[in-house]
Amino acid sequence: MKSKLTVVFFFVLLLTSSCGEYNKILKSSDANLKYEYAKKYFEMGKFSRSATLLEDVFRFYRASARGEETLYLLAQSYYNMKDYLTASEYFKTYYTSYPKGEYTEFARFYSAYGLYLESPDARLDQSETYKAMQQFQDFLETHPQSERKEEAEQLLFKLQEKLALKELNAVRLYYNLGNYLVYSSFPGGNYLSCVITAQNAIRSYPHSIYREDFMYYTFKSKYEMAIQSVEDKKEFRYRDVVDEYFSYANEFPQGKYLKEIKKLYENIEKELKN
């Protein structure tokens, strides 16, 4: 029991001493001392302390040779704290302030990567996703021979897939709404919105893993519009459905929806013969 109390006492004493040292440095007016301790805390993995001290001294070093390393360590500190948005901002400040700096390539990549890590679920607003994509594109343009080129391309593709999924969610919603809340002034209603959204997505993300789904919902929506159409427009819309069927079947001969839409296509063929 006595030995346990001794260990606890020693730990508390050590913690108090550490906090006392940090507070003393924090109150100091010596920028060089703060800078050295900031690097020390960074190496110890105490990134919150290093970030606080580096933010304090950066204004003194901004125009000096030490300013570059200060800003780089500051961005790294926030990144290691998992505050990716703040880290991204500081990495961006670094490469815009020092476009030919020692860490510019690294800063460009991790500024984009920080935004990538903060990119939200596809159901939410995708502002950070668009920013991350732009920064990855800028990275690939400015550092086409980078060792991180392939990784950046893969991450960029993942972000594009997230946007494609967001479009697919909208496509499914339009299709499921069908004729709900449709006014006569908007012919085709939600089915037409489904077709337009799906076709725009195919143009925007031609290599998406959701391409088959977009084509499926395009076919299904056109099918619904055709069978509900007025008589003088039915033949034209039936033939449009036939075209969509062959587009899908040719591209996905083993497609997961082929069996379902083939039956609908056969129904359309019967209607055309009649």
C-alpha cells in the first residue's frame, strides 16, 4: 500500500512540475525559448502545447528564415491532434507563403488530405469534398512526378464516388416519389427529374461504380413515363425505352438488373407490335 502511494505521489509531482514548466514558458516573452520548447513538446508528442507555443511565436518569425519551419510544425501539430480543418488551413498558408519551400509538396498533399478526412457522409453538404478535390487536382498539376501522385489520384476518385453516390441518392428519391406531388405544368414529374439527374451524373462521373445504377433508373423512369403517357406520345416513348434497354444490355450483359428490365422490355415490344 505504501509503495502504491509513493508511485501516485511521484506521478502527481511529475505532472505538477511539467505543468509548471509549461506555464512558465507560456508566460515568457522570449520567442526563442518558446520556439525551442515548442519543438521539444512536438518531439514528445504533446501537440497541443507545441501548437499553442508555435502560434504565439509565428508572428515574430513570419518574415524570418525560421518562419517556414514554425508554420510547418504548427500545421503538423494540428494534424497530429486530428484537427484536420485547422491543419489544412495552416498547410495551405505554408505553401502559399513559401511556394518553393522545403515542405511545399508535403504541405499541398496534406492540406488536401486533411479536407479529405473531414469530407462528410454523402447525405450531407459536400462543400469540404469539393474543396478537397480541387486541392488534390492542384497538387497533381503542381507535382506531376510526386511519389504521392498515385495516392492522390486514388483519393480524388474516392471523393468523386462520394459525389456520385449523393447523385444516386437523389435519383432513387425521385424514382420512389413517382407521381407524388406532380403538377400538370411539369410533364414527366419526378420520373423526368430522375432521368435528368441520372444522365447528368453519367456525364459527370463516366467511370463511376454506380454507372449501372444510373442506367437502370433511367430505363425504369422512362418505362414509367411511357406506360403512363397519352396515346399520341406512347410509341415514341416506347421506342426510347427500347433504346435504353439495349444501351444497358450491351454495356452490362451480366448486369444485376438485366433480368428485371428484360421483362419490362418484352412488355414494351408487345405493346409496339399491337
